[in-house]
Amino acid sequence: MNKKLISIAAGVLSAGILSADGGCGLSALSLDATIGFDSEYVYRGHKLDQQVIAPGIKVGASLFDQGELYFGNKNFLSTNSSDYNKHDFSIGFSHELTEIFTVDVGFTHHVWKNLRKAVDKKSGWDGIAKKIGVKKHGNEIYMGFVTDVLLSPSLYYNYDFTWKRHNLEGGVDYLYDLSSFGINGFAVDISVKLGFDRTQKPFGMKKDIATDLLKAFDTKKSYWYYGTGADLVYTFNENVKIRTGVKFEGLNKKKAWVYRGHKNLCWFSASFDCSC
């Protein structure tokens, strides 16, 4: 098993044990950790593979009582092939503008270690990915607004300098506590999202080559994607919870460059989450 996955898993389990005892002993820091599993690997409407394990961790600290400075790492590790494995490293700052609105800004470094190999395999030409300029790294900035009202609406804008990629995604989320039915500890989490994506340089390839390829295959730079999810959540205590459910995500058109024979996808997901 991947050494990184083992170390992250150990961190998650340790955090869960510490939180179950009532705290981390580090009042100045916050920790969120997760290990997730999805039967489909989908990223912004783009199916990359099947069966992905997604461990992640986020560490935050109060900055002069003005907000939270945080560092995060999220990994998408396919159980079938490492070709589209993805590792995200983020640094950001969130600040409560009011009791309702929170602004979140930051930077994410994407790592697709085997992306060139994946492109070569898909095209059938060894070395073609390097020639057309496919990048194994991407650099993205983001800015979002999160609200603490009914349905918790949020809106994020992301821009990837490497892929020349604009992404706008909004969503709502509603958590319904089932304790009123005598089912203590359980809740149903319903979420809906809508996103728009426009990419001038898919996979970071050279712009002129990307333009020619998009024209040659009659594909579009931009597309809309939409999705929803329903999870059953069980909360052990204020720090530890597990969830399992189904997700759905789709594209508005088959000519989108991310289309791979699946316009709409439905899959199973589960995760173990802890925080302190």
C-alpha cells in the first residue's frame, strides 16, 4: 500500500482517538482529517477512473484573531491504476466578514504525477504527451463565499494558471437531524451543486496544439456540470463521524472535452471524518 496513504491513515486514526478523549491538547490549532472512498473518480464533471480512495488532512490556526490560516492536503488514489492519481496541496485563509458571511481565499498546487503516462496510453503514442506539452503540475487560486444560513449556500471561483482554466461552482447543503424520530446520532445530508468550467489548455498542453485538437475532435472548451448527493451521517461525538451515501454528477453536453462516454454518473461513497 502506498506509504503516503498509510501515514495519512495513521494520522486520521490518531486524530480520532485524541478527539474521542475530548481534545487534542492544542487549543491554538484545529485539525480536520478524512478517509473517503468513491466507486467512481469524478472531478468537476470529468470521470477519470473508478474506485478511488481519498485521504486528506487540514490544519488551521487563528491568525491575529482575524481569521484562520490553514494548510491542507487531499489525495485521490485510484484502486485500478495510478495513471490519474492526484495530490492537492493548499494554503488558504478564511475570515468571517459577518456572522453570516465567510470569505475563503487560497492557493492549490495540483500534482498529477503520472498524467503524461495516462495521455500516452490513451493516445497509443509513447512520448506524445511530453511533445504536446502536457504538464504534471498545476497552480490554482481560489476565492469563495460561504454562508451560515438555511441550506448553507456557497460560491467558489477557481483559476488554474497552468491549464488556463476558469471554474465557477455554487452549491447548497442541508443536514436533517433524525433525532426527532428517535434515531439518535443519525442525520441525512443532502447537497446540490452547479458548476461552469472553461479550459483553454486541457492537461496544460501547449495552447496552439490544444486549440487544434479541440477543433479536430469537435469538442468544446467550456461546459456546465451539475450534481447532487445524499448521505446518511452517524456522529459518534462532536469530533468523529462516518457517512455513506450516493452521488450523482452530469454534464450538459457530450461535446465537452471532458466527455468520456458517460454524460451522467451515479456512484456510492463513504468516509470517516474527524476533527479537533
